[in-house]
Amino acid sequence: IQESEVTLTDREGYLLFDKRSEQLLQKKYLGNHPLFEQTQKNKFAKGATEYQVNDEAYLGSYTKPGFGLRVLVQTPWAKAMRATYSLTEKFLLLAGIAIGIGIIASVFFAKSITAPVKRLYDATKEVAKGNFELNIKPQSKDEIGALSSSFNTMSKKIVELIEESKEAVRIENEVAIASTVQQTLIPTSEFKHKNISISSHYESASECGGDWWGFFTAHNKLAIFVADATGHGLPSALLTASARSCFSVMQKIAEENPEAFLSPADMLSYANRAIYDAAQGNIMM
């Protein structure tokens, strides 16, 4: 039955019918055929198996319809698998097309994701160079869009912080200058007069303070001042400078005109006028 497709035998293995007309009703023995042997060994009514005849592979199936009959169907392996191979080739072709479409789609999809990320990356490089005037327009409403909005807010905050830092440094420098100037308004820590000697130490609670003291001599008289402005800090320190200027003027008057040496009441009156005008009544001393 090597060239047959459908063969009918009895239980002994003798050919009863073959698809090929030339073998019809021939008393041919097929008991030693691999497919018939498998039929005899197997107790099931139906089955299939693979086998070889003369080094050629076949795919066979059998049926036991009863009455001692055996229906054998034999197909060359290549012919049997032809449809499978064709289907496999079509499947591989479709798979290749699907993979190609997937790759193309993934490239476009990846670009749609990486493009906003790249814009953010370029923006961070600009910020690193000191360019904070950036405004990234969000391209979507997802996390990337929210990140772009946050980046814009962050850039503006950085600009504000830099300006605040500059202002703080400027004020700190001004306070440091004022503190240095104020130190020049305080007399030396040691002073000796024929009737009195003075030792002093001054230390402000902050960079600048409103405490001040001083003295001057005119001929045979010594004037000593001790003052305390309300509060502390730069405004109070500036007020001490006004007071120091006022007493410098009074010292000049006393040195040039000893007879016009002012009394403590007169000196306080002039100092009150000068300090009040300088502070506009906002700070007292």
C-alpha cells in the first residue's frame, strides 16, 4: 500500500480494496506493513502513527469499523505536512509583518515620549548655564506635561531666590559697613583726664546697635554723654551717627568760644532737636 491513500483489509491482513483500480480484489498480503502492524497492536478503534517504508516517511491512520475489517489511510509525510508548512510560512510572514508594524509603531511612540523628556533635559542644561528665563509649553496633560509645568515654576522660583539672595547680600554688606562706621563713633576704651579716668568696653547685641557713649574736653571742662536708642539694628545705629554729629558740632563751639560753653540742659535741647529731626519721631533716644 505504499502508493495508496485508502486501503481496506481483513483482520488477517489481506487486501480487500485499494483506491488504485489495478489492485482491486487482488489477494495481496499486507500483514507485515508497519501501519497494519500498528493497527493490530493497538486496541483502540481509531489511531494514527508515523512510520517509514523504504526510507520514506509516511503519516498513517487506521479505523476498525467492525466485521474484522481494517481501513488504512496512508499519506506521504511531505504531502501531509504541505498544508502545515504552507500555513507556517503564512504565519511567519504575518508575524514578520506584525513585528515590522510593531517596531515602526514603537519608534513613533518612543519619539512621542522621549521628545518631551529631551526638551526637559535640554532645559536643565540651559538652567545649568544660568539661563532661568525658560518657559516650556506642556505638550500633554500626563505626567510629562505636569513635570514641564513644575519645571517652569521651579525656574521662576530659582530666579526669585537668586534675587532675594542678592538683596540679602546687599543688606548684609550695608549692615557690615554701618557696623564698621559705628565702631568709629565709639571713643577709645581708655581715657585719662586730670580729674577722671575712663575704661570702657562696647559690644553690640547684633551687627549694629543703638547704644552709644562719648565725651569731649573744652579747656577745663569735660562733657560725657551716654545714650541708648530704642530697638537695635541699622536704624538705631544710624541714629547714633546723628547724635555723634550733633555733639561734634557742640564740641567745636565749645573749643572756639569757651565763654559760650553750653550747659547740660542746652546741650540736651540741641541734641533733642537733631535726633528728633533725624528719626522723624519714629525712634527715641
